[in-house]
Amino acid sequence: MNPIYFILSIYSVCMIVLVILWLQSGFDKITDYKGNLAWLNGHFSKSFFKNGVPFLLGTLTFFEIITGATALLSLAELWIYHTCTLSFCTCGLSLLSLLCLFTGQRIAKDYAGAASLMGYFIYVLLLFAFTYVVSDYLNNPILSSTDPAP
């Protein structure tokens, strides 16, 4: 078995985690908009974000859906074209979305909520590094060759 398929399979599972994370979170905000809005209004009631919660919720929902869709498309790109361009975009969008969430948690003085995001942040940073390794591997014609060795 060519090791490229093993590497791509492990990498795909890592990307599927981001697909699930962002699409579930984004769709939850769409399907339960009123509940999320009510919770966030209370969450930010004592911050300078209190009047901008609907805009912030819409913006965050947009970023989450786009990030999840990009993660899903990156899997297709990976397996069809053996490239990682969208994977790099997914990692960047994930970091941006997490920074938005982290900033909101800190401003709302929800320090435990902000701390809980650090696991995701570290995961995405490690996945960013893994993306670089996979991309380098795919760009090396000797390593990524599907032809059997002579």
C-alpha cells in the first residue's frame, strides 16, 4: 500500500473534525437563531457589544458556515487534485473564527469559555502544520508517486 493513502486518510479525518465543528455550529445558529440571540444578548448585556449582538451573531454564523464549507471542499480538492490550497484557507478561516469567539468570550468576561477554546485553537495550529507537511509530501514527485518501486 502506498503510504500517501494512509497519510491522506489520517489528514481527511482531521479535516472532517473541522467540517463537523463549523457546519454544526453554524447551522445551530441558523436553526435556533432566536435562542442563540437571546443567550448572547444576556451574555453581552454588560459589555460594549450589547447593541451589536444581532450583527455579531450574523457575522459569526457566516464565518462558521463558510469555514465548514471550505473544509468540506478541501477534502474534495485533496482527493481529486492532490492539493491543499483550500485546506490552508480552512485553517486560516478556522483561526479567524476562533479568534472572534475568543475575543467575544474575553469581552463578556467568560474566562472559562475563552479557555475552553484553546483546545480548538491548538488543534487548528497543529492541523495547519500538518497541512504544510501533507502539501510538501504531495508536491514531492518521488514521495507521492503511486507507481510501485522498481
